[in-house]
Amino acid sequence: MFCDEVLETIELIAAGELTASAPLAEHLASCHGCGAALAAARRVDALLRSRVAPAPPANFSARVMNRLRLARWRGEQVLDWGFNIALVTAGVVVVLGLWMAMRQSGLVIVSSDAVQMFESGMTLLARRISPSLPLYSAATVVLGTALAIWWWAERDAAL
Amino acid sequence: MEPVNERELVERCRRGDEGAFQELVDGYKDLVFALIARTIQDRSRAEDLAQDVFLRIHRGLPYFRGEARLSTWIYRIVANVCVQERGQQANAGATLSLDDTRAPVRTPAAADRQFSDLELRDRLEKAIAQLPAQQRLLVAAHYLQGVRYEDLAEALRMPLGTVKTHLFRAKQQLRRLLEP
């Protein structure tokens, strides 16, 4: 039996998946090189079997679940924004469509009178509320802050 | 995990049961982390990648047809993640040698009491780091309890004989690298 034939089977024998036949065993016993190769292969196999499996950190599951919840929350935010943008776009399209329809039908003259009346009404309203403008600005800031806190709390709850 | 329990767990996860998915994570986190940590050999990166595996599992559960075992499917995802990571490392110019001074990922075991044994294990880890990613994954997976040749062949979509050949070549290479 030749060494190159034997060396092809070394790993199988070392892994316990092949039992050496009588000629093979005789060669391994008598050939220093092949015997040493088998011993080295068995040593490598034993070392590989005795490797301790690295363990995940204690909070691994919690981290995975947190990442999952964050990914889900981000997905919901994208949907929310997309829905809001679609609503605004639809509103703009409807208003433009109405304006074009009124223009084509000649109602724009009537609508321009209505717009002028609306503008004068708003101007009158602005003059009346301008003394209280700081109060209304502060109320707007408070409302905006409340909305931001609510959004943040919703994000925290989702996570 | 028994096949019947696996199917039930997958169905519960598909119905949005967060507790079921946590069970799945708890059931497979040791295997997934060990496979990745032994293949990537950078513990902090291995943690991130192991988390990515479970996020991919969660995204892919609605499409999991159940033709293969859940564990086989998970091995496949782990293999893909490891190969992608290896590709990114190659693009970034990362190189490894037996003289690499980075500490290998290992947990001290009761058997590591003599310096020669410790040194040999250290050399083994560095030799494993020299193997191609696929061989490294096969070595890591085969020597973890319960991962059979057949499971690996199914997970990696390779013939059984090819898996065995790759594994034996890997061990031959390790033997050569560990020769004094």
C-alpha cells in the first residue's frame, strides 16, 4: 500500500468514520510518516471537538427584541408619513381641480369676488386679534411641545 | 427542537405572537452566536451579525414554506450572513495571518490548565482564521453538537459528498498549519 493512498483516508480514520482495514492498519503501524500524520489528524480532531462554544451575552434576546420593536416602529412611522403626504397631495389636487373647473366654467369671477371678501374678512380679523398675538403664539408653542411629547411617548411605548 | 413544535412555533410567530418569537430567539441564540463567533472571530461584530440573523428570520418567516426544517433554514441564513461579512471584510482590505495579534474568540475552559495546551488552542484558532469562510463555517458547524453532515448539506445546498470533502480539506489544512 502506498503512502499517498493511505494519506487520503487519514482524515476519515481520525474522525472515526472509517475503520482501517488490515493492510491499512499494517501500513500505519510501520510507516513513520503516515503514522505521524494520523496522530496529528487525531489531535486536530480532538482539539476541534473540545472547543468551547462561545456563548452570547446575557441580554442578547432582549437586544434582539428591542431592535425588532425599533424596526417595526420605524416602519409604522414611514407609513404614517406616507399617508399624511398622500392626504395633503390629494387635498391640493382637489383644490387645484376645483379652481380649474371654476375657471373654465367662468365661475372664477364669482370666486375671485368671494376670495376678495374672504381676504378682507381675514384682514379685519387679523387687526382685531393682533393685540393678543403674543398670547396666541405662546399657545401655539405649548401645543407644539405637547404634540412633540406625545410623539416621543408613543415612540417609547412602541419600543 | 421537534419538527411538530417547530411548525407550531413558526405559526405562532407568523400570527404576530412576540412571545413566540422570543422563544425562537432563546432556542437558537446559542447555536447562531457560536456559529458566527467561530466564523467571524470578532466578538463585537459577531453579536451584531447574530442579531441581524434573527431580524432576517423575523422578516422571512411569512415566506418560510416549511419544506426544510427551521434549523436548516436558520443555518442557511447564518451562512449567507457570514459570506456577506467576509466579502465586506475582503473589500475593506482585512487580512489575517498566523501572527495576527488580535485575540481569538474563546472562552476559557477547565481543560486549559497548561501553557502548552493553551498555546496549541491559540494556534488552532489562528489557523482556523486562515481558512476560507465556507470551510471555517463548516468546521464551526460540524463540531457543534447536533449539526450533522446532512443538515449542513441541506442548509448550504451542497451535495453531501462535497460537504465532507470541504471539511476534510479544512482539517488537512489545519493539520499542516499546526505542524511545528
